[in-house]
Amino acid sequence: MSEKVRVYATPACPYCKMAKEFLSKKGVPFTAYDVKKDKEALKEMKKISGGALRVPVISVCNEVMVGFDRGRLEQALSCLEQSSKIE
């Protein structure tokens, strides 16, 4: 999986919705996975998060965070700016 930003979520999760809205408002492209329906995505989410069963799990560049923390996500997104300068 080469997407730079991935959000593992469930439809009923309010923090998942907040995370996706935050990324959308910032204009950050991301791929969302519904781990209730997509068992492969659930397996991947557990693998990258050390077994977390809480959502959202957000992967930005090489950083993985469990839960929605606006400040931490904002900071993690700086890697996208750096990688676009390199490309």
C-alpha cells in the first residue's frame, strides 16, 4: 500500500468522521477503509498499529496514530509537504 494517508475507520465512529472531515477541509487526499466490512483492511490496521482494535487508526507517511488528535495529525502531515519538495 503506497497511499501517503490512510484512515482505518468504522461508519458509526464519530472520531473517524472528524478525522476524515479534517483531512478533507485541509485538502489532503486520503484513502479510507471500513474495517467493519473489509477484513483485509482490519488485518492491515492491526499489523501497522501493534494490534489496536480502536478506530480511527491513521497512517501518515511512516507514522501511525490510534485515535484522532488534531495537533498530532497536523504535525504528521508536515511530512507530505517535505516529500512534495523532494519529488
